[in-house]
Amino acid sequence: MSVDWFIAGAGALALIIVAVRIFRILYNILAPYVFLKPIDLKKRAGASWAVVTGATDGIGKGYCFELAARGFNILLVSRTQSKLDATKQEILAKYPHINVRTAAYDFTDASTSGYQNLLTQLNEVDVGILVNNVGMFHGYPEIVHKIEFGSARDVAVVNTLPPTLVRI
Ligand SMILES: NC(=O)c1ccc[n+]([C@@H]2O[C@H](COP(=O)([O-])OP(=O)(O)OC[C@H]3O[C@@H](n4cnc5c(N)ncnc54)[C@H](OP(=O)(O)O)[C@@H]3O)[C@@H](O)[C@H]2O)c1
């Protein structure tokens, strides 16, 4: 008799665990659409400008459009002025109510004067969000001691200096 009760109890416990798990999965899928409200990023950021590095292609450009949709003014930073201008026009065509500025900077330039010029442009706006998207890696996998010096230097500079120096 006691063995029957033990098996029934274990079965009930297993069913409860499965039910709770299914409930949690359904909650995680449905809650964002049904109960939860999106965070007001502008309120949380406390300022109206967002800075995006590597802003003219791929992931960085995607961030620009998402932030523009949430009402942020955007300061775009990447190397090529023509791409910056084209991206600015694309954003303004879709979100004409925001302001967009551009700053051309090659983050492989680690000079103090280069950074000071960029920081001057950043300090002209009230920045609440920095999306430090710019980054690079070697063109192909290589044994560490065979990596070309210039490539290793650029990877180190581009991946470490912006998050350290582009402070808000
Ligand atoms: N896509 C992926 O699957 C993936 C996966 C893991 C990590 N990531 C990382 O995510 C980031 C974005 O990737 P993505 O694929 O979106 O890149 P992407 O499409 O190649 O775009 C790179 C952007 O960065 C700018 N850029 C490149 N080198 C720069 C430099 N030295 N100084 C300033 N701007 C520079 C480019 O514009 P200009 O050419 O005008 O400068 C462009 O706007 C990168 O850091 C990448 O390493 C990407």
C-alpha cells in the first residue's frame, strides 16, 4: 500500500514539474505580447541622443533604425563620409522627426588628436546611449605568432580603445 502511495506521489510530482515548465515556456513566449510593456528607453537613458559606432552597415545600421523608431536622435560614426551621408538620408526619410549627425572616424587611428576631435563632436550632443558596435578580427584564422603585426595591432586598437575612450 505504501509503495502505491509513493509511486502515485512521485507521478503527481512529476506531472506538476512538467506542468510548471510548460506554463513557464508559454509565459515567456506570450508575456511580451500580452502582459509586459516595453521599457521606455529614452526615459531610462535620460538623454535624447544615441551614438552608434560602425553605423553604416549591418548590425550597427540596424541599431540606428531601431533607436530612431524609439525617438532617439542619432550620431553615426564610421570611416566613410559618403556612407554616413547615405545612411543619414535613409534614416531621415523614414524618421523625419529626429536629428541625425555624422562623424567620420577610423578607429584604427589611436592618436590622441584623432580621439580628441571625435570626442569634441560627441560632447556637442546630450548622449544617453552608446552602441559600440565597431569591431574587427583577423581576416582568417592563424596561429598567434604568425599573425601579421599590423593586423594584430588594428584588432587590439579597434576592439579595446572605443569602449575605453568613447565615454559618455
Ligand atoms: N555579422 C556577424 O555575424 C557578427 C558576428 C559576431 C560579431 N560581429 C561583430 O559585430 C560588429 C558589426 O558586424 P557587422 O557584420 O554588422 O559589420 P559590417 O556589416 O561589416 O559593418 C561594419 C561597420 O563598421 C564600420 N567600420 C568598419 N571598420 C571601421 C573602423 N576601423 N572605424 C570606424 N568604422 C568602421 C563600417 O563602415 P565604414 O566601412 O564606412 O567604416 C560599417 O559601418 C563587428 O564588430 C563584428 O565584429 C558580427
